[in-house]
Amino acid sequence: MTNATTIDNHVDQALDRLVYQFKDKPLIAGLITSFVEQNQTIENLFDELFTNRILENAMGQQLDNLGTIVGQERNGENDDDYRIALQAKIGENNSKGTPESLIAVFNLLTGSTFSQVLPAYPAEVGIFANVDLSDLDTAAIFEVCQRVIPGGVRLYGIGSYNVDDSGTAAFGFEGDANAAGFGDANDSTVGGAFATLYESASD
């Protein structure tokens, strides 16, 4: 959908369209202005309604209304935290069960800039972030992530490991294309980072 462009100079445009013999006539200009200013007021109101209903700008009751639409209760959260919860819920609602969908929602909820999905065959997956999760509600994050992945696939855990934005991988054994192996005492750049598991699936 193409966003509407707000016109903020209706009066100026109307006066510019006057034919030559009516230009610089203060009475005619005043008459035109009195009518067109009402159009500008309406334009400004519609722009405010549109802008304040965008998730990034919405506040208070407007966020609650969006929550009703997408199916996410506020649960006592402030506007900033609730906005993130809404974004995650939208991601959940639109998820196609792909690793990219899981990563997008997980990064949003954790603030991670680099996360890694690690499969465990035949039908399990875990995801790990490059940020500390100890101050977050990891149980809630786990539940959301489980709903993002495909049906029939179990989320075995979420966690984090100490990596940077360069994309250093988590530790894993040979055969896992998404992980790095053991380190090398002579080369600090070799090897994966050990992870901290914060939430795991109960058997």
C-alpha cells in the first residue's frame, strides 16, 4: 500500500491558483483563505489519525487497540515494552515457519544483533543470541518462539553465547554447518563459543 502524502499548504496552493486579475486582492485572498483553512484543519486531523495509529508512533489506548487487532494483551507493560510485544506477535502471526521468521522474532524480543538457529534432528531446533538473556523473561520468549516455528517441530532451548557482530559461531561438533568446533591454543580465532541455555523444553 502506498502511503498518502500530507499536504500542509492548502492555503498557499489555493492562492497561487487565483487568476491574474484577482491576485494581490486582500478581500478575495481573505475569502479564499477562510474556506481553505478548513480543508487544512481536516487534512491535519487525518494525518494525525493515520500517523498515531502506526505501531512505531502509537501510545496508550492506541497501542491497546492494536493489541486487540493482533491478539496481544498488554499485561501491565509500559508502552515501549508493549510495542515490542506487539511487533513479536505480528511476527508470530505472519510466520511461515522458516528459520528467518524465528530469527527475526527472537532478535526483536532479545535485542540480539546476531542469533543462530541450531537444528537437532529429526525435528528439534534451538536458537542462541549474542546478548545476555539473564535479565529478560526467557520463559515468555521461549513460548513465543515455539509458536513461530512449524507445527511438529520442538524448540529444545533458547540461550546465548558471547559473540560479536562478526558472526562468530556457537560451538558444535563436526557435521553441523552452522557451528564451529574446538578451539586452538595457537589461534584465538578458531573454535566456537560455548552457550548458556536459559530455557529448555520439558520432556
